[in-house]
Amino acid sequence: MPTLYHHPMSTSSRFVRLILSEYGYQTELAEEQPWEKRTIS
């Protein structure tokens, strides 16, 4: 299952989540804060 990194208050993130849900596309949501750096493992 693909992972969607998003910020809940971002309008772009909301739009992408809306479109994905309308098409019935299942994704795993991972909330990302702008002030935290994502570590690649």
C-alpha cells in the first residue's frame, strides 16, 4: 500500500486526500510536520 506523507492543514494535502478517496484508492497516511526532518532508512 502506498504511503501519502501529508500535513492535515495543507490545502494541497486535503485536495489529494479528497481525490484519492473519491476514486477509492487506499493509501496509508503519514502525518508530516514541516519543522521535523524525515529520516530515510
